[in-house]
Amino acid sequence: MSSDDIEPLPEREPSLYPLRDPGPVPIPEEVERAEMRSVLLRHRLVNQVCRACGNPPDHTGYCWAGRVAYERLASGWNRKE
């Protein structure tokens, strides 16, 4: 195989490729809330141990991951849209 066998790359449109990295793309709120609900459902306590990660509950009754998910969900409950 020689370099003549390889097709050239198509011309790139400059507007589609920024010159620098703009940073991380923000996660839409509905996607983040769905993920937090999923985490909260997975991290349930069974016999005083989380069935997902095996950690004991803290003073809130949740393991660390469950508590973080609950707090992130609860922070938007009283938000007016």
C-alpha cells in the first residue's frame, strides 16, 4: 500500500473546529437530574450497608453517594421557573 492509495481527507469547515478547546460542555439539567435519581435508587441500604457500594450510612441515613445525589436533587425543589 502506498500513499497514493489513500484518499485525501475532506476539507474541514473552519466554523466546526475551534482553534482552542472551549472546555467541558455543560450537562443539561434534565440529564443530570435523571442521573441523580438513578444513583439514589441504586444506593439503598440493606442491613445497614449500601447494596451498591457497601459503605455504611452516615448521620443522614444514606451512604456518601446517596447523600450527594439526594442533596443535588433537593437543591432544585424550591426553584421557581
